[in-house]
Amino acid sequence: MSTMRAVQVVGYHDKLQMAELPIPTPTGPFDVVVKIGGAGVCRTDLHILEGQWAEKSNVQLPYTIGHENAGWVHAVGSAVTNVKEGDKVIVHPLITCGLCRACRSGDDVHCEVNQFPGIDTNGGYAEYLKTSARSVVKISDSLEPADVAALADAGLTAYHAAAKASRHLTPRDRVVVIGAGGLGHIGIQVLKSLTSAEIVVVDRNAAAVELAKSIGADHGIVADGTHIDQVLELTGGNGGEAVIDFVGEGGATKEGVAMLRQAGNYYVVGYGENIDVPTIDIVSSEINIIGNLVGSYNDLCDLMALAARGSVVLHTVKYALDDFQSAIDDLDAGAIRGRAILTP
């Protein structure tokens, strides 16, 4: 079999299409080809189809989508020593150079010459994916690729933001999490592992709030119009020292700022709308608005250590690769608790 199935973006505002493509082979010495065991379906994939990434990525269509990938090493380039054929791996979303200032600092997310499979080059909604030795993390034998695939990006992004917040949180503090869906339910578990601050979760969906409480949230609030007041009441009228916003659209940003304490940190993870805050409010309250993109290779290694010991468990709904359209439609309709995973 020299060809594989791959799901491709053929046009913006068009439906994805299945194609037959050659199986990638290692061409460079540090290339690693991974046989995909699971590929996460992400809201960013919907945003790609809406054309939101077209100018940022400058990707040539058609191309294969999918940036949350795990599987088994299928083939390696001549210089690869950290993994071998058959190893079970999760794939860091970025292909990075290792030589620029950001990479040298362990901040590979900001690599100056990175490629981002699934965003600006071929991704993992396919049977095989080409990445690099720098991007693959061996995972515990106890973990299955299809169960952890979405930790590669959704989990990594949630970990990165939660770990950033945790560095500043004390046992007296409260962290407000907006959104307990695909990213949020991971972020809550990470916060529970890394900080002793009180965790308050806000979500429109009552089932998501119940899930949040079952995995470690101290308080769950259904966003029914009274939720800002409820958060303020829980926090002595002050708001949370940190707010982590996994939604970032539909009015969430206005609410996020309203739930934030003076000198608090507002971590923006979800996206889709603009943040509109009068500059006098930012100055007078000394709040910080902090962006979060994916996470570093080391963040992914830390997250996999939490996963291996059972501290972070992904709630997944699995779909066959051929059934990609159902997964996209269900995500768009808000019908998925946790993360949708395509399994070739």
C-alpha cells in the first residue's frame, strides 16, 4: 500500500473531502513519519474552514487538516536517535528548528522558522503524518494514542495556560475557568494537579458544569445571566485573582474581565471576538491580559507525565476517519462532551 486516505481542505466555506495521497517518507535526516492512531477534531478546524486562518497561514489548498496527533513511529530519517519504528508517540503540534533563540530557550512555540502541520502544512486527518524528531514524545505503554491524541494541542494549550496561571496562584486565591468543554475539562484537571487555589468553573451547559465538579472544580456555576454576580459573591465581591477563558467568543471576554480582581491576570485561550476594555479600566485596576498559544515541548512532556499517572484523563468521543463529517458537524452543533477523535 503506497497510498493513504487523507481528509483535505479543498476550499474555504466548502466541505472537507477525502483524498488518496502518497504515504509520506522521510526525506530529511531528522524526519519522523507517524502512523496515526488518533487525530483530535478541534474548534480551530472549524475556524480554518471559515477562512479565519487563511491570511495567517498562507497555506496552499488543497491540504490535509488535523493538528492533534498521536500514533506509532512508522519510519525515521538517518539521524533520528530518540525514537525508533514501533514506538508509541504523541506529536507536538509544531515542527521546529532547534537553533533559533526561542528554541534554545525551550520556547519552541515561538520558533522563528516553524511549520504547523494541519495549519500551514499537511496534518493528521490521515493514516500517516510527517513530522520531526524534535516533535515526538514517547508515551507510557499504559496510554493509547486514540485516548491521548487531543492532549497534543487541546491538552497542551490548556496545560500551558493553567501552568502559567498556577505559577502565580496561592492557596488563598481563586481561579475562574470559563468553559468546561474540550479544553476546559483538561485545564481544570491540570489546575487541580498544580495549584491549591480554589477553582470556580462557569459554563452555559449544566452537564459540562457537572463534569467540571466531578473532576476537581470546587464550585460550578451555570452561565444563566446571574453568573457574574455569583462569581463576585463567591469571591467576596472582588472577582478571581486569575480568569482562564477557554471560550473567547459570544460575549465571554466582557464577562471574563468583569469577574477579574484588581491586579488580576486574564488568560485568553479561546478566541473569536475582540476584547473591548476602556484603557482607563486597565490602568486603574492594573489587570493583565495574557495570550496563550499551544505550549512548549517540555509542557507536553509534563502533561504526559500527569496523563501517565492518571491525573489528567481525556473525555473522548471516537469517530472512524471516513466519518469525519459527522465529527465536524457534532462539534459545530455543541453535541460533544470532551473531544472528538478520528481513528483511521
